[in-house]
Amino acid sequence: MTTNHTTTAAAIGLDDCRRMDAADVLAPLRQRFALPAGDIYLDGNSLGAQPVAAAQRAQEVVTQEWGKDLIRSWNSAGWVDMPLRLGNLIAPLIGAGENEVAVVDGTSLNLYKVLHTALRISAQDRPQARRIISERSNFPTDLYIAQSLCQQFGYELVLIEPEELPTCLQDDVAVLLLTHVNYRTGAMHDMQALTAAAHAKGILTIWDLCHSAGAVPVDLHGSDADFAIGCSYKYLNGGPGAPAFVWVHPRHVNRHAQPLSGWHGHDAPFAFVPGYEPAPNIARYQCGTQPVVSMALLECGLQVFAEAQALGGMAALRRKSLALTDLFIQLIEQECAGHGLGVATPREHAQRGSQVSLTREYGAGIDGDSGAYAIVQALIARGVIGDFRAGGGPGSRHLDILRFGFTPLYVGFEDVWHAVAHVRAVLQSQEWRKPEFNQRKSVT
């Protein structure tokens, strides 16, 4: 499937999907993941699947490196070098250079570091610029961190809709803060064009790559971006709570010390001197001691990408991602028409990440809600794992979302066929109306 407009394509059958799987050069990579039998896992955009190698690697770290070698492992097992070593494995996936990426802390902390630094640079170069622009539908933690820094330093956070971007980049804007692929809709920004438009006004750019890294090609240098951060537990398959990554363009990286000046970001951390001297380059974006076990498990996920490189790398992953999402959209429209589902994700390839977000109008469910949450829960009970993201309620332009992520490393075309068959069955039978599927859980 390569068409951009799935509604005009010919009907697709199960045999067609099996032929696609037979022709898929990336299919052998599925064996690198411990996927539960009977499940169709379409939530890798929230938490990636476990690499097969991870369990043994965790045992090695706990039993040998920690249990027997103890503190010697900081040197003998290379624990101390992990942030930059793993960063060098991520760098080719996001268009960064060697020793330009550090795997440290979490996404929120790394965003605090780079946004604080960007504001300091902007205050020095363009003191009249006192606004930060972001999307109203940006991931909330990004907005919360931006709100905090605005309160600390007297900036204004301005939230806009995507269509307002061309007109909002004015001389009074200091920073443009965007997530490359929107977590709700899967819509993808043109990083190069928006960065160029921002730079034309002297505005610095920060890109959140949480829903991009490992799923779509990213070229930070080619786009001339200023800062980027992202998590590693989605498409990079690092495991729950795995550390995040941070990148700063070389032209900015040594201009200021980042604000969380912990000892691992010191130029000589084991000199144990009382005064802080930031390390050169991206090493200064480290803070405290990193979680070694989590870092080791993340390395297992990143090693699968090294295997993927021999099979076509990010270009091949992108082709498969688009084929999977094209197929899902076509099958939803082919098999589930008349059940009130819409497609929030752009159909144009250049505007789409690696997920498909379906919508459901308010009033279609129990007690006037959309029924989207209950449909997702009914699917999960059948072993089709997606997730739900709430909209803004009746009258809002933001509808409830049924979210399905397509990780090309381990999702197959026959998986898509069976997933849609379950969606059709849940809708036709109305089993989503069962009380157990309408009880909201803490994590949706």
C-alpha cells in the first residue's frame, strides 16, 4: 500500500495482507521482540514492546555487574560512559552528529534544561522577545514546563492551533516549542520549513521527538534545528520509565551551562571541587547519576535499529510505517462504515507520523459521551492493544481519540487485518456498552 488516499483504493482482503507480510524485508525483526501470543500490540507509540535480549541483559547487570563486580563496573562495564554511548546510537536516527546526543534524565527535565538555555540565549541576543509559542494540543508536560519557566522569568506562553503557525512567528517571539508528531492526532510538522520560518524572525526552535524518534526519519542538522529532546520508551523500546535524550546544536551547546548543574555535568566530576565548571559540549547536559539498569535495557532496544540498518534503515521503516497506516485507514473505512468513526490523522504522507487516531462524536456513547474509551477497553479485552485520549468535551474542536500506533519493527500487515476485524465486531455487537468497559481506569 502506497496510496495517499485510501478511500479510492481497491478493497483489501486477508490474503493481500499476507502477501504484504511475505514481501516485507523488515519482517525478521519481529523475532527480536517478546510479544505475547494472541495480542495485537498497537500501542508502541505509548510504550514499546520488550526486546527479547532485555531480560538476559537485566540479569547480567544485576547478577554480574552489580552483584559480583560491584562498584568496579563503573569502569569495567562502562557504566560511566552510557549517556553518550547510547546517545551515539540514537544520533543516526534523528540526524545528529557523533557525541551530540546524551541519554539522561526524563523528557520533562531535559525540556526544562533546553528551554531555560534557549531563553537565556534569546535574552542575550534579542531581549525584546518575551513570548514562547506552542500548540494548544501539545503534550501537557511540555506546556507545564513552559508555564513554569514563564512564571519564573516573566515570559508569556501563547498557545495556538496549527493553522495559526504561519502568522504567529513575530519579532516578539523568543522560542517556538513544538512536538514533531502530535501525540493525539499523529499529525507531523514540516520541521525544516517551520525552523526556517522561525529563524527568519530570529526565533529559536525546540523540537520534542517523543513520537518521532525511531518511527519517522528526523534530520536535525538538515533542518538546522536548535534544540531537541525526546523519550526512549516508545518507538525506541527502552522500557517503562527509560531515560530520555537531549540534543543541542553545536552552535549553542557551549554558550551557557544548563540550569540543573549536577556533578555528572561537571568538567571533572571526580575532582570533587566545590565550584561548578560545565563539561564541554553535550556532556554538560548530564545532571546526577543515571539509572544503569534502565540504560542497559534501552541499549537492547537501540541495537535492533542497528540490525534494521542492514535492511534499509529508517527509510525502510518509514515505508513500512506508511504502508501499515494506509492499510489501517483503508480497512477501517472499508469494514467499519456507519459506526460513527472518523480519522483525525492526516492522509498525506508528509503530514503523518506512525499512528492512526480515530475519532468518535460526543453523544454516541453512554451518558452522552463518545463511547471511545469503552471501545478501546473492549478491544483490549480481545487482545488488540491501543489507547484512549480524551478530547475537550461537547462543543470542543478536540474530539475523543482512539489511538493506534504502528511500530514497523514488529507490527505486520496481517495484524492490521485482524485488528480491524475486532474493531468491526466490537462495534457491530455493541459489546463496548458492557458496564465493565465503561469504568474509567487511572491510565487510559
